[in-house]
Amino acid sequence: QVQLVESGGGLVQAGGSLRLSCAASGGTFSNYAMAWFRQAPGKEREFVAAVRWSGSITNYADSVKGRFTISRDNAKNTMYLQMNSLKPEDTAVYYCRYDTNYWGKGTLVTVSS
């Protein structure tokens, strides 16, 4: 049973930074792509960034390109999202996804203006 636990969310002022982590257990972490999604209040869940199993191939939503960096450490079964130059519109619950079927419960990021 794959379990994913996100952490690192919180309240930050616009222009600030946060680093999210997603710790995985119960699966073969290095075999699958992983991704971050987010869901703002009243909106649908949207893709943020993804990283292939090796960590060498990444892709990002246009809204976060140049500000967010996704990475993973397969030795630690952990994925990260470094978020810089945060904007109020980045406020959302951030979820990590393993493969295509497994989701964490999310961590809340609030960016104040």
C-alpha cells in the first residue's frame, strides 16, 4: 500500500519561498514518475509540476515556470517542490501524486499580499 505524506506548507508573504516535501512509503519509489498538483478554494485541482523516475526530466505548468523547481531523492523516497517568488494566486492545497493512482492528503500553502 503506497502512502504519501506532504509537509512544508504554511503562511508566507508574497515574494517569499517555501519548500514542500512528499515522503513516500510502501512502493518502489524510483520506478515511477511523481507530480505535484494544487487545488485553490472553489477551483478544480490543477497540475503544477512533474518529475520522471530518474529526476532528470521535469515539466511545469506555465503559471509556475521559472519560480518553482521540482526534484526527487530516490534514496530518501522523497520528492520536493521549491517554490520561490510566491504570489497570492499560488494559495492552494498542494498534493503529491505517485504514478497515476496514489495521492497524498495535501498541505496548505497560503500566500498573503
